[in-house]
Amino acid sequence: MKHQNKTLQLTAHGSLYTAHKQEISAYIHAATSSNTRKAYSADLEDFLKWGGVIPAAPETIAAYLTANAGHLKPSTLGRRIVSIGRAHSAQGMLNPCKSDLIRTVIRGIRRTHRTAVRQVAPAVREDVLQMFGGLHGVKGARDRALLLMGFAGAFRRSELVSLTVADLEFVDRGLIVHLRRSKTDQEGVGRKIAIPFARGPVCPVQAIRNWLTTSGISDGPVFRPVTRHGRIDPAALSGHAVAEIVKARARAAGLNPANYSGHSLRAGLITSAAQAGVSIWKIKAQSGHQTDAMVGRYVRDADLFTNNAAGAVL
């Protein structure tokens, strides 16, 4: 009788799942960003092209990792493991990537094929000022606003290009940016970032006002493509375009563009704030970092010459 009741319960649960399968699938789909889903899909496609199958045995995945260890970064292989594991767990299968074999193989690959973490140069305040040289016209107004907003808000590229006019609230002390979603806020809780007025040519609030006035943008995306003839596209600028703008302005300023990327503006604010003695928790409030670890790396770099041991004795 007890076995029969359990069978009935399982049948009832299965019927409920079937009845709501479409809605459940939609929520599972919404649980990750489109970029994450694309990455998972590309990783899984590579595994299948190699000859893998789902479900896969740990030995098969270990062979796949070994075959790619020589030419793919350990970090890339780590992401591939996550993607393959998700392909199993999403279908209710046991995740073979959690086996001791896979953990040991990936640990061995990381120890054998160590790669230095590439850290782009931070665009500190002085760098941003240099990047202003030669800016004029419609495109110049956009680039000035983009550089200053990216720096002052410590924004990621994706956050910058996602901004709309509705996200900007001009107040007596400057500008409040309502960031609806970010890399570390996939559920869209949102947060507010204060951009204060600044003196001289580095005021991001005045720069964004000037860009909106010059462009005539009153709603929709704030940062948009601008043709060489000054025509403004209605679509939002891409994250890749932000990186290209930063590189182009670095080149114009006589800096090595290879050392700069879209992340340089975010890194620049964090580094500059650390040099100015701003506390880590205040920096995190601006940058949106969840832990001290990443911010701490910038703080350490900013303090390399402060109370330096060699400087004290030389």
C-alpha cells in the first residue's frame, strides 16, 4: 500500500511538471543572460564536434580536456566543464564534471599550463584627460561623455551600452544612474550610482548633458553609433565598440592602445580612488564588486610605491 501511494505521488508530480513544462522551461531560460547562454552553447558545440556525447562519461570528458590542454587556456577549459555539466544537470542527469577524475585532470592542466592573468592598464584621471585631445563635433561629444561616465561610474562595457535616458536622474549634486542590471546582478535587482559634479573639463555630468543636447537624444539608448558625417544611429552602441573607442583615444593620446580596453575606464577609477585613499567599501559601492578580492588587487597595485621597503633604505 505504501509503495502504491508513493507511485501515485510520483505520477501526480509528473503530471504537474508536464502541465507547467513550458513555463518551467521559460524560467530556466531566463535564469541566465543571453551572453551566458551563447557561451554555454558554443562550448557544448565544440565538445560534440570533438566527438563527445550527452550523457558523457567522466573518462570521455577527461580525454577532451587533455586533447585541448595544449592550445586552450585553463580558464577556457574550466568554462567548458561548466557548460558540459550544465548540459547534464539541466536534463536531470548526474553531472560527470563533478567527479574526482575531472577535478584532478583540470587541476593538473592548470599547474602544467600556467598562464599569466592579463591585466589591462587602468586609465587613471591623467590618462582620461590626455584622451580628450582632438575631440570635436558630434562624435567628440559622445566620446567625451562615454569616457567620463565610464570612468566616474566604474562601469563595465555592458553596463555603459545598456544605459537609457530613463536611467539618468539629474539632481542638485550631480547625476544618479539607475543601473537596472549588471554582470553580478542577473536577477535585475538594480542599484543606484552617484556621479557628482566635478570642476573643469572632467565633469561627467556636464559631459552627458552636452551629449544629450548635441545629439537630441531624449529617450532610448544613451550611447549610440555615430557616422563620420555625424549621423546618429537609433540602436545602442556595442560593448566591442566601447573598447575600440578607448583604444582609439589612447592611440590619439600617445599611449599604447594594446594596453587599454573598455575595462580600463573601470580599472582607472578604482586605481585612482585607491591612490586617493578612498576605502575599499566605498570603492565597492561605486564599482558594484561583491567581494574585496578583485578591488584589493587594484588597491595593492596603486600602493606599490607607498611606504615602499626599498624606498625607505635607498
